[in-house]
Amino acid sequence: MLPSEADSADFLKSLGFPTVEIHDTFTHFDFTKPGRRVLLIGPMGSGKTEAAARVWRDAAVARTKSVAVSKLTSYGETDRRNVFFVRSELDRGRFTDYPSDALAYRSGYVSCGDHIAFIHDSFDLEAVIRDNPTVGTYIIDEASFFDERLAYVVRSASLEKGIMFIFPALILNFRREFFNATARLMLDIATDVVPLTAYCDHPDCLKDAFYTYRYYTVDGRECPALYFDPLIIVGGDRAKQGDVEPNYASRCDHHHYLPGKEYSFLALKPMGQDAARGEVGPLVRELKSLKENIRSSKLYQSLQKSYGDKPDGEVCMNSLAISRIAEKALCWLFAEQNVIGEGLLRHVADDLELDVGYMSGILKNNKRPVDFEQMLLL
């Protein structure tokens, strides 16, 4: 038992409490330590943003203290009790029922007034820091949505001005992989990491959930997102029906379904690589099957082999009920694997009459925009 735990145990025993297991005290946030870079990590629904909102409320109390306290929390004109909330422009679609100045979470919100900004990238963050010289603590929601340069902007500001940064962030994506290069760099520069968990949301489970699960609800069925589903899909936090917008949940290892990963690297990516070298036929035939006759596709064969006779096989096979699988596969090859170029992307999309409106939105949100309307003019 640590000394602090022993002290707590002795204190409780002196009050007449029986011998119990003593946990760490849930304390107010410490604004006296400069330059901290605090990662609040966990799956969707684990309370990351709610924990950040608690920091905001603690700051409001701390600002009522005397000048003596300000000497402990300040660096020049910067005071770490002054908190600012930063969100991604991509994230405006979430929490539409709350005010525009809300630091919102699933069970409520706090109003940020003029201490909130929506930004596109790390350059916008630099401008926010420059324009708010008295702010000493920044809460940056979903940092993985930004470019990796953000990590070094944050590190420099924390070292040079003692500014604190708090990141309620998804470090792992729905594939249970590092969200992106930014997420990996955030771990590199962090001074504190606070892991949070949630209950697994599966109705038959009460285990801790460490992972974010993406699924679609089609005709009342749970349809897991395929591995090559787009990395970023912008949407709100309401439950959604249909095969266009996904739902998210926290899941344990056993109930986190991710069909199609083996197919993506053993079949889809090699076909994309062959297409880039001029052998386009196999990729076009596979995408055509994905669009018109899924049971004739290599994807169906792969999933049937992997899940056909397993207890959870039915829910994994439900992933084939999702629409625009061909469009998603082609976008994955172009935007994430970089194995096909824009010209080939346009050619295949046109040849198979794919939904280029859908693809355009997906590629824009994943920072690989393609103007398909221009394609039609050529």
C-alpha cells in the first residue's frame, strides 16, 4: 500500500470504518503545474469530454481565489485557470441540440461563451493561442482529427509559455488501430495519460470496454462496419437507422466485430496494386461484384470462410447488408493505402457508375478531396 493510501486507511479506521479497499482520491484539477499535456483516452462513451468539462468547472472555482493563488497558476499574463475549448470544424454535426458555445457531452454541457473556437488545422490553433494571450489551459477535443503538426505546436506552447493542454481523444479508431499519425504523436508528447473505460454496450455483457465499435442498423439488424469502412465519417451522436450513417458504441474485445480485415490485405489491396501497374481487370470485376452481386465477390467468400460456422458468424455476415461497399473499397485504396492514383479512381468510378457524390464527401472528410464534377466535364 502506498503511503497516501495507508494514511487514508488509518484516517477511515479512526472514524470507525471497517477495513476496506482504499482507492485513489478523486481530486480537483491541479492548475499549479505548468506545461502539462494531458491525454484523456478511452472508447466512445467512456466520459472523456465529461472529464474535460469537470476541468472547466474546477477552473471557475479556482478563479474565485486570491491573488496569492494567481501567482501559482500564472506565467506572465497567461493564467492556467483561464480555459478555452477547441473543436474541429469537421465536428460541427455533433450535439446539434446544444448551444453553439457548448462544451457538450452525452449527459449535459457547460457554456464556454467566447472561449470556444472551431478550427481546421494546427495553423488555426496557433492563431487561437496568439489571439488569447491570457488563456493558460486549452481543451482540444478529438485532436486526432487534426494534422500531426498540432503535436509540435502544442509542445512548443507548453514549454515556452507554461500552457496546459487537455485532450479528450480517441487514440484508437474503430479498427482498434492508432487513429492516425497525429494520435501516435500525441502519445509521444504527452506528460499525463488518463485511461477511461465504459461498460461494453452488448446486451449480454458487463465487462470493461476499451474499444470503439462502429456498426450500422439495417432492418433492425446490427451490421458491423467492414475493416475498409472510411476512417472518418462525420455525423451526430443520435442513434441512426439505415446503412448510410453509422452508430458507435463501446465494446469489449469479445464483442468488437471487425469483419473484412484479412480480405483487405490478402485480396483487395493486391488487386489495387495490380491495377496501379495496369492490370485493372481483377479490381474492376471485384468492385462490380461488390456493387451488383455480393455473393460472387471475394469478400463474401472470405467472410463465409472466416465466420460461416462460428457463433457470432451471423452478425459478422450482416456487414454485407451495408450499401456502397464498392465505393468504400475504392476510397480505401486511394485515400488510405495510396495504391491507386486519382486518374484510376476516376476511371473506375465512372466505368462502374459508382456513387461519386458519396465518394466525394467521404474523401473530403478524410482530407483527400476529389472533384468528380470536374471529371464529368472532361
